[in-house]
Amino acid sequence: MNLIIGNDITIGYEGEPVVSHLTFSVESGDYICIVGENGSGKSTFVKSVLGLIPPLSGKIVFSGGLRQDSIGYLPQRSAIQQDFPSSVTEIVLSGCLNRHHRLFGYSREEKARCRTMLERLGIAGLSSLSFQELSGGQQQRVLLARAMMATERLLLLDEPATGLDPQATAELYSMIDSLNGSGITVMMVTHDIHPALNAAGKILHFSHDGYFFGPKDEYFKSEKGMTFMKEAGHDHH
């Protein structure tokens, strides 16, 4: 089932295209890795999917019951205030804010869902701690739980492992992998070629001379894929 379809879209800022004539689709259950050199359009693409910048031409269409405001989004760490004094529970609950506009607190269901998420991601024991007290890996799990509060269907993760040590990175990827295994669709911008690509089913690769979108096996055989893997120091056999 298709969740997102972009047909011949051009995206960019103030009339200046960054990515032209892009056609892609996201199906329920997909694990899509978004790769490419800096400045090639990855962030612009993320902002377009989230509805923060409209395409310059063409349309991104949501279907299969997915709405644009029900995407679970985990932004880059640099975009997150590291020092906000909230407790873990408050931060995870704030993931519901997209979904309702009630002024008075959270419902019992939302609080129960928050507890479930914390348990599912192995951080229930941290619930009353403040965000600042946590390690980088724990912070990312909290923000992943927050993203999960916003969605039943699709997670959009922007460089989720940046700045994490190898063990925290491996744990985070394994968690994302298991969320995908449980039916959550994953779109992830990443620099980590190996661990991320191992789990992915499809690749969306942006470059300054066009893009590749398709199954991982085809990507490795494509000119873009081979060049990218070589530059990243991974010859894929």
C-alpha cells in the first residue's frame, strides 16, 4: 500500500531548484535510506515531505490513511536544544502535540501510550530523569520514543546516529530495525553506510547530477551506488 507518492516533483527554495524531476514512492513497511553528498538535497527533501517547504512543481501525495501531520520525525541533533529542563516523560508526551490541540494536559490513553513506548525502547527506568542527565544514546532513544508518539505508521529520521559512540549507534539501529520489523515504515537520512544499508530495502540517493531511487540491490549495481560506496571507502561485493 502506498503511503507517499511524489511524481516528477522539483524541490528547492525561493524558486531555485535543489532536486529536479524526482519521482519516488513510499510503501507501507518500507525501510528507505536517504544518502548523498552534502548540499545535494537530503534536508530539502525531508522538509518537503514534512510540509515545511512546498515543492516548486509537482505534488507530494499522502495516501493509505497517512496524513502529513502524523509522521514521527526525529530531527538532527544539532537542531535539538540539548539543555531543555524537561523530564523524559514530558518530552515523550510532547510528541502528541501534533495530533491534538487540547489546552489541558494529556489524556489517560496518551500517558499509557507513553509508558508503553518507554518500555518498548528500554528506557522506562529513565522516565523521571531530566533530558540533560542522559547520555547521547539515551537522549536519542527518548527522541525516538517522542517521534513514535506522533505516529502509528511512518518514522522520518534525520541522521539519528550523529555523535553517538559505536555501541549506542549499533543499539539505535537495531531498535529502528525492530520497529520496522513490527510494521513501522522507516525513512532515514544517514551517513553510516554499512549498518544503515544492511537493514534498508530501498535507497534514495541524491547527488548534484540527479538521483537514484530503487531497491538496494539495484543501487549497488548502479553507477551512483558504486561511486558512492567507493568514496565512502566501502567496496561492496
